[in-house]
Amino acid sequence: MEPGLANQRHPVVREAGAARGISASWHAWVTWLRDKPMVVARMSLVHADPLQSNKTGEKQGPVLVGKPDTVEQGMMMRTGYFRAVIGTVLAVVALSAGSDATEKKPLFDMQEIRNPRSLAVKVLQDWHRVNGPVPTRQKLVTIRVGEIWPGREYRMPVRMVVPANRKARGFHLTGGNTLRRLERDTRLTRLDQDLLRGGVGLVYTVVQVLAQSGLGEMGRESEARFARSLDPHDKIQYWAWPATMMRAITAAHAETGHFEAKGRVAMSGGSKNGATPSMAIIHDERMTAVFASVSPIWDSPLRLCDRKAWDELEAVAGRFRNRFLGGHFGPNFNREALAAGRSWADLQNFAAETSDAVFVSRNLKQLRARKVDMLFHPGTHDFVAFDLAWGGAHHKDIPIYLGANTGHGQRKGHPKLERGQQNRIAFLLRHFFPEQVEPLLPSPAVAQEVVDGRLKAWVRFPAGAGEESGRIWWMFDRPIDGSPGYLSRLIPDDQSIEMKFDSTTKTWHASIPLDPKASRIDFFSNHRKVIRYRGARHATYVSSPYTRATLRGEKQ
């Protein structure tokens, strides 16, 4: 069958060998043509001198192109002409590659995302007053997010909440809601009340597996389409969920009588509701802050389908089945894509071409230029954020908090876990009210040294940061990132101690006795700062970079 031109809606749909800028369709066409020499022969056969001279003046014998029994008698291809034909084909391919790339739509059409006229708003509950400790006005609508694939509309609900007596300036946007919950007037939490008193609105939408929204069939079709196409627009997590949050902003801003045109937009959530805003904020400059827990942060080799990393993982852990471990940006779809006929090279190409649009770690420069606030809670034992050792080594300046022995499905936590941690509340209060709330702690620097059978660790914050405490945790010979053992082997109860502060060097330090049989040690420290707002105290914590130190016999 001749190569088709399907799945060309997005430039990440490329075949192996297309790295030079040749689109999947053209690359496949040239490959097919290469394997069909008679086609070339029939395109370029001419009468040829059987003893034509080459550039060196030597005589050449006849050059037959195609099968001898199918080439017309006396019809031969001149080498130079053949080269000219191939050159012409490649030139057309190159030109097409440029036009092909420009004609394709990016993952998000941001002009359309911001277009309120295409929302097709359906009002379920018009603006109405809701009394309570902080009176509000609320409205519930559904909006058209867009077409998840041609001809299939994707709609989601949005509830908007503003102060009763004024417009909201900025808002807190969340997706961790259900249809049933949004049907009811919002009952305000203490944080909600603080935000509304300060003039900040609330916007709620739904970022959940589609079965929970009564769209299970669409969700299943989306997965099947994506496995065949590797087009991120076909997959809910890459297009529909981020687009939902961005379109919710458009819907709120369209309510000009209730929201001011300018204002900060902060997002918070965990799991899919941590990953979704982390991705959306890369694309939408209206978004100004993201607080995300148990969700991907960085583009580690496993996520990029690096063959060496996967070989190392499988050599240690064997072939295992886990829905998330090793996934690019959430569930691991590698097996499904391979079963649908895609190759490992296809998966690598997909990861290489989509990761700039997905990972915060690849967009730090532009996010910081926009002054975006960020804080991440990956958890120390999470199957979505499964690559702490790699991230700690390569992204020491991304602010994180590591709750010891926390993550999806980890119910107990470490005995020394900071149970009163209120990072999310303080993060949002600081973002919206920077003149009234002190900053949270920045990421500190860490150093370590092995001396006389002990690991000595030092942690230093910038001057004036205001850290109040330090505690360190450690593990020996933790299984590698992405492995089942990474999740199951927890930090032992007795492997945590308080750190001491040296006022001379302005560092927190600890000395850890080493296991003489261990080949490496992983460690991190947590540090507290209490944030105050309207008489309330909020204990916040930030972690030093997760650090893996080689003790003997292994590469770090």
C-alpha cells in the first residue's frame, strides 16, 4: 500500500528518519519510492549511449534501472539524469517539509484558546448571590473547549465565584472537581474566604478521567486513536485537559462585569491536576503560578524512551507491568503504542518532539522571565514522579518539598513527616498578596563529603531567607528511578535526624553514620518557615535537592 497522509495535524507526527525536517508523509513516500526502482525507471528512462563517458573520461557499460525483464529494450537511465531526478525529488521534499511544518497547527492554537466567541457558552445557572461568611456571586456554565478530533466537540463545565460587592482581580483556578460538585453552589474553605476577602475570585472546572464525566466512550476512543497516531492532540492529557483550563480562563475573562481584565491566575492540584496546569502554564501567559503535587516535573531519560536507561532499568528490575512507571507524562503508553504497530523509534521521536511543550524543566528560562511562581510536591515514593535521583542531579534549583515516604498510594508517611505542612495555602496567599505575605523559602544549596565512615552534609540558604529548622532523611542503596523497588523500599523509621545550624558558616549540617556494605546513599533535608496572614500561622517547608552520593563501586 502506498504511504498515506493521515495523522498530519501536528508536527510531532514524524516517522523515524524525519529528524532532518522531512515530514512523516514525505519521508514515507521517498522510502517507498526508493524501494520501487521501476517507478524511478519509468519516471526517468531515456535513450542512452551504452558507452557514455563518465567524469573521468572512462567508458561505462549500460546502467539498467529496474528489473531487466521489465525495462523496455534500449531504454536506459543516464546516471547524471538519475541524480537530477533524485535531486529534484529531494528539493521538493525539502520545500514541502517547510510548508508542511508551517501549515500544521501547533498543539494549542492560542489565538483560538483566547477567543471568547467560540466558547458557545450554555448558561446552567446565571449570576446569583450566595450568602455565607463571605457573600459571593456565582455562575455555572458549560463551554466548548474545542474539537478533540475532527467532528467531535469537547465541552466542560465552569463555575465562577467572585466577591458579592466588587469585581474579582485574578483568580484561583482548579480542575480537581466533579460535575455533581459543580452543580451545587460552592461552599468556601478558609483559604477561599481569605482569597475572596482580598478580591480574588475562584474558577472551577473538571480535569478528570472522562468516565467520571459520563464520557467513557470518548476516553476509550481517545486512547485507541493515540496509540495508532502518537498525535498528542488525540490524547486527553496532552490536549483536552490543558485546553480545558486555558479555556476556563477565557470564559472568566469574558465576564467583564465580574472579572477585571488583568489579574493573576494561580493553579493548584495533584496528580492529573498537578500535571495539567504544569503543562498549560508553559503555553498560556495569562497563567502566573502553579502548585503541583505527585506529578511530572522533568524530562528524565526514562521519560524520553532512552534505550540505555530502559536497558539499565530492565536489567535491574526485569520486565514489569506498572501503569505509570516509565511513562512520558503520566500513564505509560509504550506497550499500547507498540502493540498498535508503532516502533520504539516512534516513541523516541514523539518524546523528543513533544517534551518542550510538556515539561517545566525545559521551560524554566521563559517561565522565570514571566516571573511565574512555582512549587512542586513530587513525593519521595510516587509512581508518577518516579525519577527523583535524576531530577535532583539535573535541576537543583526547581523548588520542591519532599514529604518522606509520600506519593500515590503511600498512606502512612514517615514517622517524622511534617504533618502540619501548609505549603499550598501559604503559596497562594503569597502569590496573590505579595505585599502582605512573606516569601516562602527558596531552594537551598547542598554539599556532602564522606569522612571516616560518615557522610557529612551541609545545606545553605541565601542570606535572610528565614529558615527556622532542618531535618535530614537518608536511604542506602535505593533501587533505581522508575523501578518497582523505588516505590516499595521506604525510608526506614530510624534514618532521619535533626540538623544543627552553624551561625558562623550560616549552614545547616548533619553527620550520618554509613552502612559499610552500602554502595550509595540518597538524602534530602526539609526546612521550615512559618508564614503569617490575617492572624493565622502557616507552617511551610522546602527541601534541599534530592542527592545521590556514591560510596563505592558504582558510578554516581
